[in-house]
Amino acid sequence: PLVPERLTRMYGELDGKKVLVVHQAVMAETICDGIKEASPAAEITAATWFSRKKAQRDIPLREDILYLTEEDQFVNLVREGGFDVIIADDTMKRAIREFKGTFIDLPHFAVSGRTEQNG
């Protein structure tokens, strides 16, 4: 998958920041890799709500990706993680109203029914 242009513009601003990326596994990892390449000093965590399709299971993924099963896990991850930036579907902001960092909307159709930003 292609990393959205909006995120590419943000990469330069992520050095030294703690970043959480929440999306489907392959997209989350692609974004993490792009951030790490552009901002080597960023500390990045990837998480997903979704298991991979059978056809994708042969694709090696990061061993450190977090698989979430409940909304409480996401809320606790944000509360305890000390993240400066969260990259996820805008719908997820409702669960973490106390988050004071930067939230970058990355639409995920299975979460919000949107396929693009501001849609």
C-alpha cells in the first residue's frame, strides 16, 4: 500500500517523537517503515484490530506489532504509552478524548466506512 501524502509530509516532524500507528497490519507496518526511514529517531509502535487474510499470512511481519481485540486495550495502550503522535482512523479519537498529542487521521474503511481523509 502507498503511504498517504499527508503522512509523508509529517515524517520530518516525527524525529524524537513516540508514535503509535493503528491500521490493518500491512498498512501499519508500511507506515512504520516509512517513518523510520525518514525519521530514524522516532520511536514507533504498530497496532491492529484485524488479523491478516489467509493469503497474507506468508508475508513476514514485524514481531512487535500489537494485536488488539478490545477497545479497552487501545485506551490503555494510549494512556500508558506516552505517545506524542497517533496515526489512526479519526473515529478512534472518541475513545481517547484525554489524548493531548497530535492525532493524524488515516481512514480505515472497516473502522469508519471512509476510504479517504475528510470523507
